[in-house]
Amino acid sequence: MFISNPFSELAGFIPPLAMQAYVILMFIFVIGGTLLDVIHKKSAKYFFENAEKAKKMATREVSGGQKASLAIKTVTNEVLTSAEFSNQRRRMSHLLTMYGFILFVATTAIMIFAYPTSATPTPVIVPLLWHLGALMLCIGGYWFWFFIRVDVSSEGKLWYHLVRADIFIVSLLTTATFGLIWSVLQSLGAAGLSTLFFILFIISSTMLFSTVLWSKFAHMFFKPAAAYQKRVTKADGSRENLPDLPELTDPIVKKRFPDIPEYMGDNPPYMGLGIKRESPHHY
């Protein structure tokens, strides 16, 4: 069941062009939602204004070669391996979810565009990676949702306590979960149930990609840029002119702020020191 293309079975009652149009529409939703998020929150304006301020405070010049090296380090550390997380459980959960999502989305597009019908047999590796990506996503996502979230870990709040920022992780998990169940039921020949879970799969994926403006989806695009800019400010000396912020894992900070949970050591130093963040459910 894990080596069959679940989308090719739909060709009998859903035209491949309709499935392809849906994928393109979701892509447009992501681009449009991200742009609206940038405009609404003025994230790009704030980012570039800070970059200009940093340039004026710089004490050293960073060459093009150094910037290229910093970009490579950002990709290998913050992007590919999420090395900024000091909490290893949080890091593993994030990596499983991230790589699972990439596999899941990429193989979905490949199966729908390259192998839309059973007349064009799908290589075994593609649906296998699709199911593997969905499983990785579920393992990492549910691990985060039930055991690692700040509220669950430090305050004992119920797992079904939701805020707007949870739209991304909830719709992501339900999309992968319903997709897996739909694929299994389809392979077992349970037509009625497989149709039901396919509809739920489509509803969840539509919510995932159409709510970028209100979810944390756009965060993944800003995170690498912010990490790169941080490295540049360290290299050009502009960061040296800023006040030092303590690390939350520092014993002195823990003694002064005993209510800070250990988990928050993964977050930037200002978290938990009286400065409010947008949501307790930061993913």
C-alpha cells in the first residue's frame, strides 16, 4: 500500500488537470499570503531598516567572500540542521517535521504532475517517499504538539487549547494524517471511507495553504534571512555596539527568574524576561 500512487487512482472521477490546477492554486495562496503578511506586519521594511542601521554601526567591512561563507554557514546550521535549538528534543521534532513536510509536498507535486494516471506507472520510490514524508511529519508534529509546546511543558495546559498561531501546525498535522488514512483505506478498497478522508485531506490542505496570512507559515521564509543578518552583524562589528542580552540557560538568570521553563532556552534571550511575544505556541 505504501508503494502505490494514491492520486493516480483519482483520475477516474477527478481529471488530472483539476488536481494540477488545485496544486497551482495552493502555490499562489502561499505566495500571496506571504506577500500580504509582509505588507501587513511590515516585516520586510523592519528587516531592511535594521540592516541599514547595522551598516551605519559597523566597525569592520565584510567582503563578498565572507558574506558567501556566512550564507553557507546559515544554510548548513540554521536551515538544514536547525543547530540554533539547544533543546535536542525540540530540534529533532523540528527536523522530522521540516523534512517530512518537504518530502510530502515535493512528492505530491511529482505524482500529480508527472504520474497523474495509472497509464503512466509511478516509480516505487516516489509514493514510498510520500508516505515516509507524511509519517515523519506526523511523528515530529505530534511529538511537538503533545510533549514539547511551552504551555504543555511548563504550565500543564490542555492539548486542545488553541490560539490563532496554531493554525499552521494543526492544519499541517491533519493534512498528513488524513492523507495517510485516505491512502490506506483506498488500498484496502474501502470506497466510502476513503472518499470521506480524501475530502478531509483536501479541506485540511486548503486550510494549510490558504491561511498563510494568519498562521506561522510565513515564518519559515524570514527565519533564514534573520539568521544570516545576525551573522553579518557579528562579522561587521555592529552587534558589538548593542547591549549584551543574557542567555536563559545562565545560572544567574535562572536564579533571578526562577519561573522561566527550561524549554525556553531554545528561544532568543529576550524571551521570558518580561517582554511579551506574539503567542505562547511558537513553532
